[in-house]
Amino acid sequence: MSETAYHRSARTTPTRYRDRASWEKEAVHAVLDATWLCHLGFVADGAPVVLPTVYARVGDRLYLHGSTGSRPLRAAGADAGLPVCVTVTLVDGLVLTRSAFNHSVNYRSVVAHGTAHQVTDEAELAVALDAIVDQAVPGRSADVRPANARELAATAVIRLDLDEVAVKTRTGGANDDEADLALPFWSGVVPVRTAYGAPEPHPSTTVPLPGHLARLGRTEQPC
């Protein structure tokens, strides 16, 4: 792994549209930092399992949140760790063409392979949990009660060091076949965005809306 790019392997090299792939850290981090939901893939009892969960990036590490009772978290606690595949995908648009075959999606997607380990160091766990909260709502960890001993006992975090990872993107417009250009069907791109709504306070809330939530309501969340 170089200072500016991640390790390129057979697993992170696409077999189709290789020109859409990048191993540059800046491109990978841009996608990872733009959202907070990932999908964690692993093998349990000989069968593949994919679970959605929240995460945060801290430097060249991903921290994934879970329960101490979940299978991947227990497996990651073993010395050997847990082989995993983590994916993060942002959808930017629906690419619609005159033919059904040529329809596509504009997207940004990161795929990371490696061995995950459970975080057991108290100081690292505190950093990871704050990062996971702030990944979804920047500034939130400083404006809530920290987890107590009982809550920490029920919470687990696994760590995946970023090494074998790549980002793949598709941008641009519709690619109609030349023979279809005269057909009387609509062709183009429908942008896709997910916007935050206005925060809705609980009836028991008496404090004013904090600044970090007011800012969140004025931003767009990538899909």
C-alpha cells in the first residue's frame, strides 16, 4: 500500500469497466465519509450472510457497530479474526435509455476486503463509538450522555484495517444505441438525492435545537 493508494488485488480489480475503478485513498475516503450505512458480508456455518450496519472511518480503519450477541461480532473476537467484505454504495442517478437493455445507474461504490477484529481496548473503543455517532450526525457525540458500563457491555465494535479496497463509479448520461436514437422514447438521467427533513423533537424535549442538528437539516445526505 502506497501513501496515496491502497493495495490493488484480483478481488478489487473489476472484470468489467476497469476504467471506472480507482485505488486512490482520496477517492475511497470521499465515498466512505459521505455516508454512514454499510453492508457487512461474511460466512457463517458455510453460508454467506450480509448485514446492514453503521460505521465510521478513522484514518485507514473502518469501525463497524454491532451487538455483543451478534454472530460476526463474536467471531471477530477470536484471535484469527473474521474474514469480511464491506461495501458502501451511493446512488446518484437513474440512467434511462430508449432500450431496456441500456438502462444504468450513476453510482459511487467502495468494496473493502480483509480480516476484522473486535475492538477490546477501552480507549480505542471510546474513539470508535464517538466516531460512529459523529459519522451519522457530525458533532453529536459531544452533545449526549456517554454510554454507561451496562450499555458498553452490550455494545461491540469491529475494526477493519483498510488495505485491499477500491472505489468504482459511474457518471455521465444515457448511452443509447445509434439505431435507437430515432425511437419516440424518453432518454436521460433522473438525479437521486436523499434530503434530511426538519428535526422533530420528542414531547419531553425542552432544550433548543442544537446547532449540529440545525446544520444537518440544511444538508443533503447522499443516497
